[in-house]
Amino acid sequence: MSRIKPRTDTHVILDGDVWEQLDELRAKAEQAEAIAEVQNKNGASVPADEAVDPLAAWEAYADALEAAKADGTKVVLNDIGSGRWRDLVAKYPPRDGNRRDQQLGYDTDRFPAALLGYVDHDADRRTIAEPAMSESELKAFLRDIPDSDLEQMYVIATGLNRAQAADPKDVRSLIAHRSSSET
């Protein structure tokens, strides 16, 4: 029997320098959109040199975001498999009196770091597959990145391990064509 490939997803950690530029471009795009809306609402013709193009502003933002992603740190996350997931959850039982823990079934303070730092040497399976790092490098990496990126990677990793796969029957029902106006 062949080994099942893990589900994977990618998160890109953007370098700190680009956030200010992205924020500025996003603000310009939002401002251009608001100005264009006011101009359209008033119905007045606007001289060409005073017209704003929100689409161009949003495209500039999207281009800058794509460039930032190309330069950022690409992190590839894997599912760890159902047995490993259950074993890891069992190591971090929910705390008494903590409603969120009780709802999710594990210690919500300690489990996210354990999931992201998970490595199974015997099966060569780990949550963070790329970039390739030793366990000590992985610990330092998880300690050094911003909380917002940690949270996003945790959500991705949880989704890879817990999300239900698509049901092909559901997909077919979405794309089925009507045979007549009666159906």
C-alpha cells in the first residue's frame, strides 16, 4: 500500500518593511474609491486631470502585495495524519473551567505551538514542511515570527487536519444542468 500524501497549504510571511508600503497603497485605493463614489453620486462631470481611478489604485495595491509575497518567507504546512492528531490532542487536554478548551477539546494556550512545532521523525512527518529546519531552528522560528502569522498558520494547520474533505456528490449537484425549466 502506498503512503498517503499529506494535505498541504502555504502561508507567506511578509517582511516587516513592506507593511508600511502596503498600508499606504491600500489607503490610497480606499480613498480613490471613496472619491470616485462621491463624484459619481454628484453626477458632475469631472475634468480628466481630476478624475480618480480606483481600479488602478487597487491594481497597484494587488501588484505590490504579490511582489511582497514573492519576496516573503514561504511556509508550507502539512496535515499530520489522524492518528498523530489524536495523540497530540490527548497530550493537551482541555483545562477545567475553560469554556473554549472544552468546546475544542484541547488546551487552547499550549496546543497551537505544539501543532505548529510537531515533528514525527519515525514517519518523517511534520506540520511545517518548508522551509526545512532542525527542531531547534523550528522553535526559534516560531518564537520569532509575529503573532498574526502564528495565528494564521495555526488556522491553516488545524484546517488541514480537521476540515472535512469535499463531497463529490455535493460538487456534482452544484454543476448539474437543468434539463428543463421544470427542474
